[in-house]
Amino acid sequence: MYREFFGLKEKPFNVTSDPNFLFFSRVHKEAFSHILYGIKERKGFMEITGEVGAGKTTLCRAILNQFDANTKSAFIFNSNLPDLQLLQCILEDLGIVVTQRTKASMLRQLNNFLLDELVKGNNVILVIDEAQNLKPSTLEEIRMLSNLETDTQKLFQIILVGQPELKDKINSPRLKQLKQRIAVRFHVSALLKDEVERYIYHRLTVAGSKGDVSFTEDAMEFIFKFSGGIPRTINMLCDKSLLSAYVSETKTITLPIVEKSGQELEGIIL
């Protein structure tokens, strides 16, 4: 509704995980480097945690976009699936046609696929989002998948992405073996105050802004305090604020605008 008014090609503050809008804060840049290193060096298991809306999924999508056809990937979003269905989803996302829906058959298919990819010099990545929802038994099954390896290297890289509870779950005595296999760990924290402003203008620029949209200093201060530096909350507040500014026919986002937008969002966020 407000795109034409602000001269934007697309909405700058969607809450979808679009890697084109990824903002490299100091933390996101470091996380990006850690994961990229883990994949390229075939480190096996990686654990990426962060608060809800911190940008973990967007980060993983951006990383997968770095690779060419020599890297195959599966991205699992539904972590509440039963073990057998989860395994089936992994195979199907890798482009493997499941012939028999039994655990033994699917594991055999996966192993053959991984060995074929290794011979071709390819790498395979499995990303499981919202991994904090996985049952300990399912996490143990995923650990067993890492046994699909040669004498010298891992056949594929598994990235567990989740909220902070994922760390607690993996640190439990029951999952000691899984914890020992995780080679790369990183926690994606919130944006700092100065990063929030750069984040907002970065997204506006990507969306096509020529600098016509501006936020006052006190509006930026409110956005930081309201959001706690969490990108998803920033997006929700800024989207609502742009709509309010459009209704008021102003391209300057002031403190009263963001305060009113924040009040309207409180019921959703709380």
C-alpha cells in the first residue's frame, strides 16, 4: 500500500527470511564466517542458536546461496515430524526418490547418494530449523546419520538451528555423544544500538529507497528499546510505522509515529 508513496520497489520490512535483505552486523558476519568454514572444511555438525527473530534462518539461507551446483542441500523447517517422516523429508529435499519408506531402505539410499556425491567432489548440507523442538531421541537419530562417513571425511554437514533452549538440550547428559560431535557453535545475539539504525536504512536501500525516508533520532531510540535489537521485531515495528506515516502523508518517521505503532503491536508481540 505504501510502496509507491515512499518510492520503493518492494516492502522493506517483511518478516520472511529473504537472504537479499541480510544485514551483516558484527555478529551476523562472524556467524556467517563460522558456518562457511564448517561447511567448506567438512566439519560435520554445527549448532547455531539465537533468540526468536534474530535472523538465524535468513543467515542460513544466505549461506546456502553462496554455493553452486556442486553443493547439494536440504532445508527442513518442520522439526516436529516423527523420525521416519523427518528422514523421508531429508531424502526428498535432496532430490532422492524414496523407493521404500522403511528406515533401513532410506538410510541405504541416503548413504549411496552421499557416496556418489563424494565421488563427484560435491558437498552435501542438511539444515534443520527450529531444532530446539526435536525430541532427544530424534537428535540421537540425527547424530547417527553422521556415522555415514568415510575413513577420512564427513559425507555431509548437519547444521542445527534453534532457539537458546537447543543449547540446553544438547548439553544434557543423554546427548553427550552428539555434543562431542559438534565442531562449530555460534550464538546469534541481538543488534547493538548503532546497528539498528544501519539495519533499517540497509533494508530501505535494498527495497529501492533513494533516501526519501528518514527516521528521527528519538524514533530510532524508541525502536531500539522496543525491539531489544531483534530484527524481526524491528521489521514489524518499522512496517507498521511506514504505514502510519503513509496515512499521515509524511516521509519522516517521528517518535509519535513509532510509539503509536508500538502500542498497536504490543498485543501481537506479548
